[in-house]
Amino acid sequence: MRIASVLLSAVLLAGCSGSKSVDDAPSTVGNVDLQRYQGIWYEQARLPMFFQRDCIRSEARYSLLDNGNVEVVNRCETTSGEWKEARGEAEPQQPGSTDRLWVRFDNWFSNLFPGLTKGHYWVLYLDQDYSVALVGSPDREFLWLLSRDVQLDAATRDRLLDEARKRGYDTGGLIWRGEAG
């Protein structure tokens, strides 16, 4: 199990780092109150990703650390019913800016190559009550639709899809909660 978690984390970080230019990057929310953002978020949909290929349900728990960074614990239930977990830490890409974060997971690969294993975590949309969020990478290869509730109503789902499209993401290939991808 530990080896699977380490491999999951390594692949996640390699995939999230992306090599495309961010010259035409999508807009973000401008500021995130990390105190309000912490807690459990349920993944409602994602663009296909290698490291989540067997996941049918995923969730993330964010906790504010004393240094101002965010502890990240990602969990994923696989098609076989097994839960995988990866732990990491997120920090602002620029001091004082909380909508564009770097995420680095704690594993041997990240410890050996810390500069190569940071993934973009950009908060693209966040509703006023911090109940739904749209998170992605500036190259538009990665996208997550997140909510505080296990399920979304149709109107909220449509609003998140519209926000993603406005920012240039292709939503046609999204994998929804309960589907393996």
C-alpha cells in the first residue's frame, strides 16, 4: 500500500508540473481565504489523468499549517474498493497570493527532485460560501470540479461547467464521480 501511495504521488506531481506555456493562462479568483478553504472537498469530475485511472471516488482534505502553507491529503477509492492516499503541502506561487499554489507531495521522488515535482493548483472559481470550487492547471490539461457535498445538484454542476468553459477548458472529456477513467 505504501509503495502504491508513493507511486501515485510521483505520477501526480510529474503530471501536474506540465510543460506548456502559461502565457494564455486562465483567470483565477484573485484571493482565497485559506482558513475558509480548509476541510474536505469531494471531487465531482476531473479531466482524465494517469494517476487517477482506477479512481471512482476521490476527496481531498486541506488543513492550514502554522507556516501559512496548506497540508494536503488526497484519497481515492479504486475500482477494486481499495483506498489510496497521498500527502503533501501547498504553498503560494507568489508570497501573499493564495489563488495560485504549488503542491508537492511527500515521497522519495519529491525529496530527490523537489524542483521537478511541484504541481500547479490554481483556484479558478470559488463561490462566495466556499461550497464549490473549480481548480486547474494553467496549461488547461488538468481540471477538478470540487464540492463540500458528496453530490452536486444539476444547476450547480452546470454553473461549474460554464465557468470551466469560460476559462478555455474542454469539458467534453470529464470523468464524473463514480466513473473510472
